[in-house]
Amino acid sequence: MTWKVKLIVILAALLAVLLLVGYFLWQNAGNKHYTLKELVEKVREMKQEGYDVYEVEYYLLSARYYFTLGEKEKATDLFNKAIEALEGASLIPEAQEPEWKAVPNIVDIARTPTTWDFVPLGAVFVETDNGYIVYPRNDRSWKLSCFIIAAMGWTQDGEVFAYQGRLPLVPEEGPFKPRIYFKGKWTVPNIVFADPLYYDDGEKFGLPTVYQYDLSGKYMQYLSYDEKHRLWIHVIKRVNGDVLLEMRMKAQGAPMWLGDWRRGRMLIHGVYPHEENFDLWGGFWDIGPMNATLTVGDKTYEIRGFMIFDRASHRVMHGEAQRRAGPPLAFTCMVIWQENLTIMVTHTTNPSPADPGVSFEHQLRINLPRQDLNLSTTDFTLIDSGGIQPVNFTLSGKLPNGYFNLTGTVVMFWPEKWVIGKGTWWNSDAYFAWGRAFSKWNGIVVVDGTTIKVDAWGIGEYTRYSLTLTPGYGGQPPSCGCWGRWGGNCPVNATGGS
């Protein structure tokens, strides 16, 4: 499937979800330039030509959002704004990027991230005339960009808090609703973020920041980076100023580097199930202790714990990115955390017969902040309990000056039953899955003869491949659900993705 065909598929899906509102908007807009069908066709043509039409898509998605709420006048106004934005669209800038190549590991880098690593303009992104970031128009191999936040913590009275957040770059990468676990249950508020993702170098927020508005225009979320103090700040708030969630994380130790934007090096994250191609990613994870405030109703809770920021961008190894390739298989990405100990793991097994010529990712880093130590290794083994949704893990390995032995048990899955797909390009009967898990870890880490007892929490994201499916395991993808993140069979609509 060429990129032109891909765009036709994406925009056809957008047209399908907008047809419900199209007749009303056309009858009431009083605009003689475009019907809805003509507008969507024009968006498709201009996107093919490299024009910036992401603001147009935002207005169309917002129009649908308000129409479904019965606010037809607001929907009509947004439809007209989409037309105005389209008529004023300019070309997306190009970029002179490095030549990207796959490498087995990135354990040789231990530096702290710069603001440019956070938002690598000129390498991964360009800034549009409207102030938001997108991929360069001369590189169609980019597939997904992660501005993902995951966290776990506790209130003073022991209430457990968990969080999954994301700032989506463009609608094709999946709209998103924040997920908050508190008082024994997950809550997914009806706040839908899709795009655009604006960049502020500090003029508006005081720090380099990416930010965006939800489809209602009533909420915003942002992520700021204080490079000098290694501080990450994530906020979800009403536009009028009321803060719903604020998280501050002071990163510690060396990040887990997944690739090097400066030198064009990336790791192989996995093989796609629906396309004979490989997923490359680069970027970093930054982890540290977190202080947060969560407002529920008229009460605000203070929370302490840890937070992970995943700033990665993915591209295909060969050719142009396809949206329906499926999630890369079969990876394990985990962070294990306790006070004064962070363990970061990324490991992928290749279940396919294809050989990319470079081994898949396999690296581990341990930070001991009090000792000012960061240790990395590729000499480790990760074993799980098997199946499409494992519940137990064993992690052991050697360090330059020690070793570690750990066992982990899942205490909570997201979703409860991981999303299942069937059939890959190499085996039509095989199964694959995507999901996340929160886990409890125990064991020891020995460094320079000193034994550190591990009683830690873990957060991980996983894909799995299996020739069989255990009865009762696996859920079906909701509309724009977990596969939405990878561009699966999901229309670009106003529902929340992964």
C-alpha cells in the first residue's frame, strides 16, 4: 500500500464518521465553497501534496464532537473554521535528517536529555507556521511519536494511584483519553485529545513545553521540561484555569536511551504482523520520584510515587509507513522502581522468519542515585510464564561489577484482557497481543559486593505472539482502542485510543 493509498484510507474513514453531521452542517453553514465530501477530498489532496491540514482535521473532529452533543450551532461554526483553515494552509517544511540505521543496543550513551532530545526539530519534527510540530513532508517513514506518561503512587492514607497519559501528535496515531486509577477503579474521563501538538520554547509556559487542547476546546494538557533541574511537569487542566491533575517528576540517573537522534542510530523494536517490515525507534525514557495532585470533585489529593516519561519516535525500516501494519512483535518494555533503585529493560524476540540483519533490542540499565551509579548490560535473561498474556516474570543477569536475580508478578493488567489479533504475514493461524501491566518485584541486586534487596513496583508495556490462545484470554479492540496507537482498524473519530 503506497502512502497515497494510505491517506485515501485514512481520510475515507474520517469521511465516514463525519457523514452523520455533514448534511446538517452543509445546510446551516451558509458556505458556498465546499460540501463536506468536497472538503474531505480537498484535505486528502492537499495532504498528499505536503500541506499542513492538521488544524483542519482538528476542527472537523471538534465539529463532530459538538454535533453528537446536540450543539449544532457550535458544530457549524467549527465546520466553517475548518474551511477557513484549509484555504489558508501552507506547505509543511522539509528537513535534512540523518541517515537512520538500526543498531543492536544503545548502552554506550548515559547523558541526560536536552531540550532538543525532547523535541528534536530538524531531525524528527518540523514546526509549522501555526506553531505545532509534525513530521517533515519529505520523510514519510515516520509512524508514531510517543509523548507517554505512566505513573504509580500513593496518598498519605494509602490510596493507590496509577496513571496512563499520552499527548498524541496527529489523529492518525490515535486520539486519546487520559486514564486514572484511584480508589480501586479506573476512570477514563470524556476528555479527548487528538492533535495538534503545539511547541512553546518557553515564551508562554516559562519552560520548553508541548501542549494541546481537547476536542471540546475546554481542556488542555501540557508537558514541560526544565533541563537545568531535570524536572518534568505534566498538567491536565480546564482552559479557565482549574487544574485536574498536576505531576512533577525529578528524573534521576541515566535515562534508558533507545536511539540517538544526533547520529541516526535506532533500535529494532519489533516486526509488524501485517507487513513484512520492522519497527525502528529512538529516543529515551526518563524516570524518577514524583509528586502529584489530583482533584476529584471538590477534594484535592496529594500523591507521592514515581513517574516514567517515554519520549520515543518510531519509523519503518524500509519504505513508507503503513497505518495498518499492526503492533511490533514481540517486545517487553519495563521499568522497575523503588527508592534509590531504577531498573529499565527493553527486550524483543523475533517470532517471524524475516532477518533484518541486526539483532532486535536487548538492553538493561540500573540506576543507583545515592551512589551516583548507573550500570548497563546486555548480558541478561528475561523469562515469562508464557502464553498470550503472561502473569509472572524472571529477570536475571550480570553486571560489570555484580549481578541481579528478580521475580515479578502482575497485580493489574491494562486492559484486563489484552487486545488480541489473529493472523500474521508469516502464519495466518497465529495470535498476537498488546497490553500493559503493573507488577510487584522481589529479589536482589549485588553491586561491588553490596546486596540491595528489591521490593519494588513495575510498569510495563508488552506485545506477545503465540500459536495458541488460552480460553478466556484476550479482548477485542474497542473503537480506536489499543490498535489506534499503531493505526489499526480504527476510524479517526472522537473516541479515546491507547
